[in-house]
Amino acid sequence: MAGLRKARFMATKILLVLVLVAMGLHLIKPFGLPGLRRRADVWKIALVLIFSMMMTLVLRP
């Protein structure tokens, strides 16, 4: 059980780092995806991150 808990914690940390890297890269050079064409759209990535964290808290037993 402890191994599974540690694996989930590491996966969460890795996902958080990936999202932060994506936000940093978007500030340097926008991705060009629909809705993410300007540097000022980095808040949309942050909004998705916040929403996913809240849904994790709500859905977790």
C-alpha cells in the first residue's frame, strides 16, 4: 500500500512540473492552438490546472 501511495504522489509531482513547464514555454513562445494563440493566454492553462486539482479533491474517496 505504501508503494502505491508513493507512486501516486510522484505522479502528481511530475504532472505539476509538466504543467508549470508548459506554462513557462507558452510565455516564451505561444503554442498556436485554438484559444492559446497569445502569451497572455497562459492563465487558461492555470485555470485548467486549478480545475483539475479541485476535481481530484472532490472525487477522491
